[in-house]
Amino acid sequence: MFVLGVIYQTQENFLAAIEIYEKILAINANIVEVYIYLAAIEIKRGNIDQGIIYSQKSIALQPDKVDGYVNLGHGLRLQGNLAAAAKAYQKAIQINPHLPECHALLGVIFQDLGQIESAISYLQTSIALSPKNASFHNSLGNALIKNNRCEEAIAHYQQALALSPHDTEFHYNLANALRTTGKLAQAIAHYQQCLDVIFERKISANVGKILFRNSEELIFISIIYIGINRKTLQVFTCNGK
């Protein structure tokens, strides 16, 4: 019966999976794995409070099982309770240090909390554990920028792009970092790459200001891409501002 629940969950037939898991718990209310799977389902469905309850139940039943703390961290992070989420992820990596996603999430959380050195340390560990994860390199680049280490950030944005060449966020972050260091020609190239992907894939982009240097004037082009469905691009320019 448990395997059937897992199959339904894998297929994202969550209601069917929940029904199976609840039947199992009606027979035996102390099966840790069922609470772990229910927690993951409820968090994915947006029922964060219930997901946290299931996570806490799994931890109470088996305090040394990492999955309960990971689920708890996910739920608390989505609630905006970053300090508590960090403690949950830290407990997870205390049990199993080889969890690159937890290290990366801790890095992002500590960056949001303004603890940049801790953020950099966790993100460096995530990359050491999973060096081919483009998002980890991008997140480390973001943390390094916050620490005014632009050249190091550029190297990690470049590594992110080497692993995922068509990611608009990576192009945009690299372009901003290059612009900050005065490498305007390179910045322009990556802003253009970002725009090319937007036009090709017709996906939404973050609002951004793009700085070009053209002889004597500075041109800021503000790009606002209006919604996935509207597929409208508005470009506004103003000289010297």
C-alpha cells in the first residue's frame, strides 16, 4: 500500500497519495516515512502549517532522520521564519554533512539575514559537494557581490553560465557585475544574450536597468516584460540619466 502512495505522489496525484497514507496511519500511527511523505506533499501543495506539523511528528518519532529536518526547514522558510528554518537545516547537515541543497539554502538564508560571511561559507561548501550545480554558483556570486568581491562573483557567474548557458538570470547577474567593475562592453554582450533568450523563449524577465556607453552619452534602457501571456516588451530610453 505504501508503494502505491509513493507512486501517486511521484505522479503528483497528491489527493490519492494522501488517501493511501492516511489509511496506513489508521493502521499504524507511528510510521516515520509516511509523515515525511505527507509533509513533503503538504508543503508542495502550499499547506505549509500542516506540512510543518507532519515534519515535527516525523522528528518526534525519529530524531536522527534527516528528512524530517529538511521538510521542516522548507516549511519554515516558506513561512518567512528564516532563523528557525536555518536551525532545521543546520540540524539536517549535523546528521548528514553531505547535503549540498541544505548548505545552499543556508547560504541564501544567511544572505537574507545579512550574515554574508556565513552565507559565503555555506555556499562554498554546497559547491564543493556539487560543483556542477549552476544555481549554487549563481547564489555564491550574489553573496560575493554583497561582500564587494566582484571579481570572484564574476568568476562564479561565468561558471554558472558555463553549466547553464541560456539562463537569463545568470546573464543578467553577470552583466550587472561586469558593469560594476567597468567592463561595459562585456556587460552589454551579456545583457544582449539575456534579451535574445527572452525573445527566443518568450519568457518573463526581471525589471532591470541596462547601462550602455556610446561615445559621449550614457543610455539607460529600462526593460519591462509584461507577463508571460501578454508577450509585450516595452523599452524606454533616456540620455545621460
